[in-house]
Amino acid sequence: MFQVSVEETFSAGHALRGYRGKCENPHGHNYKVRVTLEGPALDSVGLLYDFVELKRKIHDVIQALDHKYLNDLSPFDALNPSAENIAKYFYEQVTKQMRETPNGARIASITVWETDMTRATYWP
């Protein structure tokens, strides 16, 4: 089994509804996102998945979130914009963009950092 990962960053604000503490107030983060793919075989060039293509897919998702207040955006206008839910959102959005790969590459996990010390991971 092979794995490849790409990391990207974006900045956004949010507030956690129903939470009691500092994070119930509007605040922002410089998020980092890691998308990890896995698969059993490499293509004819020796790649599991092209890094450039994966970065492009992640950027498409980031464009909708970067420098925005997440609570105002779907699905986070109804779903709490926690790091856990943001990780799952990235999984759903990047999965929609990925075409079937002949070598079976798929998303293994998405990790979202809110700070250098705090992160959440989603895997299917």
C-alpha cells in the first residue's frame, strides 16, 4: 500500500454554537489541512496520484472558505464549524472532484489543524 499527502493552509473565522467557553465567541484560525491518499499500486509513471492535481482539488475547496466567516457558509450555517466537521467537509468536497483512478487511489484521511497544537482527523 502506498500513501501520499498534500498540505495547504487557509484563514477563516468561526464560532462554535452551543459551546461554553472562549470558542463560543467569533474568532479566527490559520488552518492547515492535510489530505492523505492511499492505494495499492502506482500508475505507469510511478505515481499514486499527481500532487499537482491533488493540490488543485484542495485549492478549489479552500477558495470557498478562505478569509470567510464559516458560520455564514453552507453547510456551516447549520452544522457547527468544528475542526472535526471541517475535516469531513474537505473529505466530501475533494471526493466529489476525484475521478476513478485506475490504480485505486482514494482518500485515506483528512486532518485539519486549528493551531499548531490542536487538530482533528476524519477518515471514511
